Amino acid sequence: MPPKLLISLFDPHLFQHNIYLNSEFEIIRFLGDKLVQLGFIEKGGIDDIIEREKMSSTSFNNNVAVPHSMQMNALKSAISIVLNDKPVNWGNSSVQIIALIALNKDERSIFRDIYDSFIKIISEPENVYLLLKSNNYDEFINNLLILMEE
């Protein structure tokens, strides 16, 4: 998959550090509100993401969560990123990276490629470690590009 395609889904306004709330659902709502404000999803999209998370936790590898809707009802596709210095509880595990994916149905054909590429990267503990060392959006994107080239 072309790195530009994956990178195009990230936005500096959707990159945040150290979001610690009471539950994964509060974090989803917090990130969802920002996606609504910036015109990526409609308000109801947040509930869809929460419903999906309630069905089964999107955490894996005990350090990453990838919440998303089953509906592909985003106005514009985007990936909202949170990097936490300390783990937060997510389902039955704890995570430090939260990558909330909002996808527009017209782009569903690229979703599988994007999802697979991104999941492959964040499935490796050393890659997660490198991404967590990113101090800002530009460092995160540069680290992601490095990992995509490997």
C-alpha cells in the first residue's frame, strides 16, 4: 500500500498525548467529539463506535486499541491518534496507543489495505515502542513512514 494513502488519513488536529479518562467509552466519546467538530463524522457516529466496542474490545497486543464503527458512515475518512505515556484500561487489557478509525463508505475499498498495513505495523511491540517515542505529530508521521518502509 502506498504510504501516502495511509498518511493522508492522519491530521495534526487529531493527534493527542496523554488522554486519561474513566473508561474506553469516555475516551471514544472525547475523540469522537473532536471528529464531529472537525467535520469528519456526524454526532451519531460516536454511538456507532461505542456500540462496536461494547460488542468486543478492539484492543490487541495489550498495548494498542483500534476503535471503529461497523457502519463506515464517516463524512471523511480519518485516523485519530492518542499516545499515552502510561497505559489506560481498555476492555480486559491496557493500552498506550489508541487509533480511532473513521471511514467513509465510498473509501471502503481502501479500508482493508489501510487497516491491514496499519495493524501489521502496530502488531510488533518494537514498532509500538518507536511510535510511543513520538513527541509530536511530525515525529509520529516520520516514525510511521520509517516503519512502513521496512
